[in-house]
Amino acid sequence: MSLTVLMNAGPWLSVPPPGYGGIENVIATLVPELRRLGVRVVLASVDSSTLPVDEKISVFPDGQFHALQRPYNQVCGISQAHLGGVARALRSRDDIDLVHDHVEAVGLATLAAMGPAAPPVLHTLHWDLAKHPALYGNLDGGDRVRVNGVSASQLARAPRALREHSVGHVHLSTPLAVDAGRRPRPDKGDYLIVLGRINPGKGQDLGARLAQRVGVPLVLAGPVGPYHRPEDLAAAGDEARQNPDVRFFYDEVAPHVDGDLVRWVGTVAGQERDDLLAGARASLFPLRWEEPGGTAVVESLALGTPVVATARGCLPELIEHGRTGLLTTDEEELADLVLAASVLDPDECRREAATRFTPAVMAQRYVGLYERVRKGATARHLLPA
């Protein structure tokens, strides 16, 4: 395949990320498979990214995640500086066939505003589409800019203008799904895990109260704002409370964290993360928002850990109730489902992941979307006859 794609990862974390990093992990999973299919990849990220690619474009030496939730007037220039670098590269070269953009709001707005000066664009929507109504509700990318979701439910809630620019959805994947059905069954411990960034939408406070109620140990694994380890958060002192996720943790989650029945272990990565997830009785998703993609959900399935969750967002698309997990629309019922999860077969979870959520499946789907976007773009960017 003769195709060069500029993969715009953004300025927040390196690719792959050092620990937590949902979008950056998606890109780190997708790019190797694209390159195996013959796609040439130019990565727009920070200079500390180590993902093997054909070229790299960077404005910042390292990830700017530490600044992400500072007041707007302190942080607003970071994404713009990164996109400025992307725009300069696109104006100075003619070998980029398509931009695959992953930068929230600013990426879409900047690339759409470039008009015919930029190649066709596929912008992947990784987040809650209610966040930017003025942008999404008035999007006009012409024939050149298209979007895709990470689940059907996410796109179903999108403003009309955004849906009119959509070319469909692509579920997320994980390298852990490769040959997942052939792995030995993991030994299970008697604990639950909530894997992900700690914030109100993920519902860690609900999970902590549930664990106390049913007497099943719970591990909370993920960062609190920019703080990846408990000792880092403790050292930050009262100043850290300026971050809304930190306030949520201290006010709603920490009162239930006793170091015994409920533990916060911070960000875990690599084999430590895999072992912790694989050993859990169930992976708990007590969601209070419409989860758009669910990376941790497919990782849990790939490691043979059933999912217990509120049936919000993409969860009903990813989980077959009664086979790979248990879903409910009633938060009060979660406690009963946690106790019932032990009857689910870990092998069913791993087989499902190996069939539906491998990087190869995701890459093939994206290559199809790339061709569709290019064919629908303006005449200057059409595929050769």
C-alpha cells in the first residue's frame, strides 16, 4: 500500500505513554499494525515518544500532561503550539496523503480551518461529544474533513453536524487480545479492580462504597489528575486541590480508602498492570457518564477478567451480558452483580477479545476508512484513477 499518514497524537503524553494514557495507547497499538500493512506513518507527538515510525514531528521535548487541567489562560497555548507545528509541516510538504487526528477540539478546528491547504483528515472522537456544542454543532469540514467514533453509542449522541461528517465507528483494541484465547487460565484472587483515571465520571467513589458494603477488596488503579503515585499526591500538598480530579478524590473517594479493603495504588503499567487485572475477580466500571470507548474494558476481557458495569455508553456494545460480563442500569444492583461475577468463564472473555479486539482488526478497519475519506475528498486529493 502506497499511503503516507500523519498521525497527530498531540502534545500531552509520549507515545507509548509511561503509564496512563488512553489515546496515546490507542495510537501505540494502531501504528505498528498500519505499518505492517504498508502504511507510512509520520507521528506528530512530543520528542520523547519512542514508538517506531517513519518520521516524527514535535514542538515540545516531553509531554505536557502536568499542565492539562490548569486554568485555561495558562494552558490554552499548548495544543495551539503543537497544531501550529503540524500546520507548518503540512504546508511545507506534499507527501502526506491523509491526517489522522486525535487532538480534542483544537485538532479538528485547526485542520478544518486550513481548507484545501491541508490533505484529507480523519478525526477520531475519543471523548464525550456533549463537551463542545458550539464546535460540533456547527462543523463544516466540506468534503475534506471526516470524523469517526470509537463506538456506535458515542456517535448516536453526537450533534447532527458531526454525524453528517461521520464515516462510522471503530472499536478500540489491545495487543493483549492477540492469541488471548490460547493463554493459560489466570489464577484469580478475591478482589475487584477499577482501572482508569480517577474522576467523577468513572465512579470510583461508588466503587469504593460498594466494596465496603459487600466486603470484597477493591483496588483503584489510575492517576489522580497529574499525580501517578500516592506519594506524589501527598507531596503536592494543598495546592493540588486546584485540580478538580484531586478535589473529587479527597472529598469523595479518599474517605473510603483504608489501605485494606479499599486501596489506591496509583498508575500501574506493563506486566504489573496486566497481572493485577488478570488476577481480579471482576473489573468494575461503576460509570456515571456515557463511556465512549472503553480501552480498559477490552483489556480486561483480553486478560480473562469479566466486567461488571453500569450499562452506559459503549458497554453494551463491548460486553455480552451473562457471558463476558454483567450489566445493569441500576447502581444499587451492582453489589449483587459483583457477587455473581464468579460464575462467568474467563475463557469466554479471552476468546471474545481474540476475535473482536485485536490491533489487526482495528487497523484493517481504519485503512478502509482512510480510503473512504480520500475518495470523498476534493479533486486534488482523490486517489489516482
